[in-house]
Amino acid sequence: MPTALESSGVKNGTCLGYGMWKNKQSAMAYGIFYFVISYAVVLLIFIFCYGQILMAIRRQARVMASHEPGSCDG
């Protein structure tokens, strides 16, 4: 909400939402922040969770392989 209030305004009778930044640095900072939060963080969470699932599946496959008939001497 603070971003919307900071960058919104009326120009020539038209309401401009997210269109009136005080300077280019503010617009660039918001763009970078939006990219990181919307894409990079989500991608990192996905990669981390998928890696955890893959490791659990491999660990379970190793345990199941050790329980195969004929693998014990006895």
C-alpha cells in the first residue's frame, strides 16, 4: 500500500497508479524489489523444496534396496 500511495497521482485529469515516481532511482528500486520477491524468492523456494523431496526419495530407495530378498547372508 505505501508503494501505491507513493507512486500514484493525477495528471491532466487522469489517475496514474504506479506511474508517477519522484525519481528514476525509486522506480528502479521498486522494479528490482518486485522481481526479487515475485520471481527469485519463489524460484529459490521451489528449488530448495524439490531438492528436499528428491533427497528423501533417494534415501528411501536406498533403504528399500537394502531390504531386498537375497541381499542378506543367512
